Amino acid sequence: MDNATLIRDLARAQFDGALIIDTHAQYDRLRRVNNGLIDRRPAAIVRATSKRDVQTVVRIAAERNALLAVRCGGHSFPGLSTCDGGVVLDLSLMREVFVDPDARTAEVAGGALLGDVDAATLAYGLVTPAGVVSHTGVGGLTLGGGMGWLSRRFGMTVDNLLGVDIVMADGRLLRIDARKEPDLFWAIRGGGGNFGVVTKFWFRMHTLGPTFVGRWTYSVREAPAVLRRYAAALIGAPRELTTMVVYNGTELRITALWTGSIRGAEAALAKYGELGDVATASLGAASFIDLQRASDDRMAWGRRYYAKGGFVHEIDDSLVSTVADCMTDVPNPDSEMYILQLGGAVGDVADGDTPYSGRTAGHYWIIEGVWDDPALDPACTAWGRKSAARLAESSLRANYVNEQSDTGKDIALNAYGEEKYYQLARLKSRYDPHNLFRLNQNIEPRPWSAPK
């Protein structure tokens, strides 16, 4: 359909929010997403403020067969939360968070950011596991799986999802959970945005307790040896401990978080500062919300990103050697690899209980090119793609749909495996047969033969 017809239909609708087209003074600002590599021009942006707004946009897009992008935090690396032509359904004004401290639950609007949730829940000493950049959208993160500092202790974000309000491809609003529409509830816990637009999430909350953080920097010269000692130090690590390694062309940084109690905290953390000659070090009680914000500036809006991640069972000599080789030709100082420790509560959930895969992994890695100068686009993108391909050769089959700059059917197939992909494709055919929700790591709604 032509954009003029789409804009006319949207203009006739009565939105509680606002319709933005290219003549609006805020259009250029509002069409931007986090990744500065992405420069697209939607025909219209609807800034929804109600469930009715979301239903209206979905119905118009479906009726007109229009391209529909759904945006919460705008952090999709390949720019799947915007489009050329079509309509962007912008949920960023729907950010309310309500906490029930007695029930230990939180009701979170579909456009909320991780920082909104942390600010509301930590006021009661409560948390739910999520990501590590506070301006990430709750919606995209949750629907893909959601992992971060608290996953070893409390599981994935989807493991703590109690229910949602979701607008379906035909415009219906459903409230679903494990008992009501269990197939659909299974599909959205890792299936990405393939099945609808979530306007509200309900999460289980947990008591955080005291938090201790250690940070150490080692020279890049020592990095391979430090990584090997780090892997040995992790053996038998308790669930109260989560560690992360960041490795770039100039240094290797280790951050360790301990939550839940005071006893044993400093002793458990201190050994990660004894893996080589430390250049900088800090260790002590710390604010969890500050840790959640620690990467915000580095991952600022408008910077340019190429990212690709995967899972490994362990950090072995082969992985260390590959990582070291990748870092010898890193194109700029901000491009890096990080490795997040998993295990613990992540593996308590059976692999088949959610589409999210990677339950058996001990670590999640991501190669992340980060730069500002457009002249570096070819070099940083090529380095990211080449390095990720090398790491993938020794990784588990599963990848993570939330952190993949490339797109294509193979991304979703490798993320879920054939059996889960078949289940998701069958459910996609039931709930979104015309693939209205296709700007994602897409699951095609067509009859698939069951894997042999």
C-alpha cells in the first residue's frame, strides 16, 4: 500500500497519544534508534499512551498490510524497531511501574526501561533479573529471554514473568499466563516479538540483600593467562556470585558481584583480583543501581554498534586462544568482547520449558563493535562479523536473538533449534498467520514438517 493511504487512515483514528509524520518538528528526533548505523524513515510514528492506541495501530497495519515496527527502548542492534515506510508503534510513553511489596510482584507497562523498573522496585529492596544497560527496553529484553547480573541467583527474566497483556495481530487484547493461553505464554518467553505487542508485564520480585562489587583491570599482555586463571577460579562458584569479563585492545577488566548476604562476600570476590599484576582495583559494598548504570554512557544513543553473541560451556584453552587472536586486530579502543558468567538458576529450568535456549551454558559471550566515526563502519563491522564467526565455531549451537546484528532465518533457527523452531512456527501460524509481526528475528508462519 502507499504511504499516503496509511497516513490518512492513521490521521482519522483518534489516538490518546500522538501521530508523528515527516512534517512534524520532532520527526527526525523520534525516528532515531539507539544504533547510529540505522537511519530509516517511517511513514508515521504513533506515540501510544494506552492499550487502545496499540490496538488501533495494529488493526490499521493489519488491514492495510503495512510494515509495522514496534519500539520500546529502541535497542535492536539491526534496527528492527524502525522501518522505511510503514509505521512505528512507539511505546516509550507507556512507562509506569507499580510494585506490590507484599505479593513481591511488579506490574510494568510495555514501554518501560530497565532503569524505570530498578528505580521502582529497589525502593522496596526488591529486584527481578534483567539486562545490564538501564536504558534498554523491558519489552524487547524480556521477549527474547533477558539475562544479566542476577540470572545466576534468580534465573532469566522470562523465568520470572508471571503474565502479560498482549495485543494480537487481529487487534484483540488478551491477558495470558501459564494457565490461560499456555501455548502463547510459552512462545513469548524467548520467541521475541513474533506473537504480538505486550502492553503490560507482571514479574515476580526477589529480595536483593546486601551487594558487594569488585573491579580489577589487567594489562592486555597478561590477558590470556588471566583468563585461564579466571576460569579456574570460577569452579564451584556459589549462586550469590556473578562475574563478567570485558576484553578490548588495551586491557582486560573483571567485575564481580556478590548479593544476598555479607558472610563470605569479600573472600569470594578478592581472588579475582589475584589473577595477575593488577593495574587498578576496587572492592567493597556498592549500589546495585549504580552497577546497572555503569555501561549506560558507553552504550549511549547515537553511537554505532555491531554485535553478535553466543554460548559456551566453559572458558577453555581453545576459547582463550581464539579471543586473544581476535583482540590483536581490534579496530578501535571501544570495540570489545565481554563474557558473562551463567549457570546457577539459569539451569534450574528445563530447556523445553521456554523457547529461550542456552540453559546448559556456563557463559555467554558477545563481540561488540562500538564506534562513533562513520569512516570506521567497514572496519568495525568486518571485525565484529569475523570475530563472532570464529568464536561461533567452538560455541554451542544456540545463539541469543536479542543480541544479533545480522538477520535471517538462520538466526532464529540456530537460536531455538529445529524442534523449538517447529513449535514456534506452528504457533505463529495460529496467532499471526499473515506475519504482521515480522520486524524481529522472524519465525515464518507456514506449515513446517516436524523434524525427523
